[in-house]
Amino acid sequence: MTYPIQKSDEQWQAHLQERGAEPRAFEVTRRAATERPYTGKYERHWADGSYHCICCGAKLFDSGTKFDAGCGWPSFSQAVPGAIREIRDTSHGMVRTETVCAQCGAHLGHVFPDGPTETGLRYCMNSASLDFEPPAT
């Protein structure tokens, strides 16, 4: 799959380092790794603002859609329209729906049809793939 923003692995590594991303960000976003549950910096983060792709800065979620799913990863009920692509994931002996940034293809996490809100969705994201921005003042 191709995305509007493309870089080599070396360019992504340098870019993430320049942005001050956490050490596992490259493995999570470019290699589809998963951070351990309850270890991500945004799992218990409840400030107002928006969540963006750590790789390209695209806005992915508004804080008003975040909820505590009790799963150990930041969870959201709705993505910004057009911000995320969904890909069928059959790894690890399961069938899931992987979520990636529509702009750069960064692995974000997975979406499940078991959310408690009217959308019925639970976007289960890796904190390492996200960057938080408070509201503009």
C-alpha cells in the first residue's frame, strides 16, 4: 500500500528521534510492534486536546472520543474522518483489523467492534504511535 508521505527506515528513525519520540516508536509504527499493556504514556491521560500520528503529525482522534476500556491501551470510540486506514490482520492466529495512519502508514493499533458508545467501536492504540496536542489558546 502506498501513502502520501513516504520515507526510508533510516529517515523515519531520524525523524522520530528529532521529534523526541519514545524509544519503541519506530518498532511500533514501522514494524507493527505492540507496547505492553498499561505501560503507555497516554493510557491514563485525560486532558482536553487531540491525538496525532507521531510520525507525520496527522490528527487522528479528539480527546472527547477517548474512554477507559480497561484493556491497557488508550481507547477511542471514533477517529477523525479519513485519518485512518483499516487493514485485515491475520497475525498471531487471530483475525483483527489493524489501524494505520492514512497519511504515512504508521501502525497505530487495532479497532474492535466492542466499544461501549453509539459507534460500537474501540480503537485500541499504542501510546508510542501518538502525540498529544492541547487545545490552541
